[in-house]
Amino acid sequence: MTSDNLATVIGAGGFIGSHLTARLRTIGFDVFCPEKGSSSVFGRPLGHVFYCAGITSDFRSRPYDVVEAHTGFISRLLHAADFRTLLYLSTTRLYHRAESTREEADLSVNSNQREDIYALSKLLGESVCLCSGRSNVRVARLSNVVGDDFRSGNFIYSVMKDILDHGSVTLLSTMDSEKDYIRVEDAVEALIQIALRGKQFIYNVASGVNLTNQQLFDAWTEVRSFELNLSPSAVRLAFKPIEITRMRDEFNFRPKPCLTAIQQLLTGRSAKT
């Protein structure tokens, strides 16, 4: 097995990592999936490394794990591991306070804000990748990836679990709140293309189109009856549409619309309950 056909997925037990591992094997890769924090990654060639390790919905209560996953272990890999390419998975949350969502945009984070530990740690992980001096390292800033991931406590899954388990939802964000979602299948294909053929340092991996809460709930009400309550303290959470021109131009990236896939998640889970 040559390094061209060898891949290593760090975080293969997670949602994105597991889908990526399955897809890589389908297209002929021999995939190494080390245990979390395993020193085995320093004793063998790793081929194409996909760094999918991270803390998501519970990052606020796990600051030390967040820093280790997003910054510590990747630093040690860059310093000592033998790999052909490395792709670090970051986040489009970095654009929250930015004027633009282009990859070269100036970003703003604030260490006085507890919420910013996620963005700060991802941004430092990106910076370590850049400053490593290794030209075979890339960064993918991922949007909100959706698929059958009901282990997650992220927004759409917590809402769907409330619909299924309680028949009611109390929404803390307004109906005109909006963000970008992308299907896991499209995200995985994009990641593989970036790792194998990418020419730039950073790529946005997103749909490029926002969905509002209103669109999501309209889709869900077509397949399941439930009570929707809007909290009196609900706030509008709106993210700028993510710019994906770089992905389109370089890879002809055309992700499929996500709304039907999100609706089908509820339909499929309803059939199992």
C-alpha cells in the first residue's frame, strides 16, 4: 500500500469522521483510525491525514478538552508525524463578527466572551497549521453539517428530539434566524477533494445558502404534528451566507439543497419511534 492510497482519520468515531472513513474505504483507501490521543500516529506513515477531532455542542463545559482537541494534538502531529497531506477541519463560526465570509477575511474573536473559546481554539489550530511551514497542510472551514446524527446536541437535532419525544418545542431564537447547512455527503466529498487536490490553504465547505427557522419548521410540520412555542426572550441569530466561490471555481463544487434532507431526517426518525 503506497502513501497515495493510505489515509488516517483522527476522530473517526465522530459524525463527520465516520462518514469520511466509510467513503475513503469505498473509493479504495486503506484507512487508519487511531484511538483518541494515541501515540501510534508518531510511529508509522499516515498518508493523507484528515483531522476531524473536535468538541462541538458541549464545548462550553469542556474548555480543557476543547483546547487539546483543537490545538494541542494537532500541534504535535504537525511537529512530529509523517504524513503526505494533512487537512484540519475548522469552522465557519469564525465569521460570526467578520465583515465578509471569504476565506481571506479579517476575523474577530474576544477572550472576554466564554462562547469564543470554540472560535479561538479553532483559529489557533489554523494558525499552527499555517506557521508549521509545511506546504502540504490545508484547512477546511465547515458549516453546519447535517445527516443522521441524533447523538448530537446541536440545534436541529435538539429540536427534532423535542418534537419526537415531547410533541412540543420551545424556541429560543426567532423564526427569521438563519444559518448555512450542508449535507454530510457533500461535505465529505469536498474534504477529500481538498486533501488530494487543493491548491489554497483555506477552503469554506458550506452550501452557500442560508435556511431560516421558518423554513425548517414549515418543512417539519409537513411530516409531524407538534406544538411550537416561541420564548419571550427569543433572539434573532443570523449568520451571513458563506462564500463558496473558491470551492466552486476550483472543484466545480455544487452541493445539493439541504432542506429536503433535514425534513427526511425527521421522517426517518419518526418511522423508528
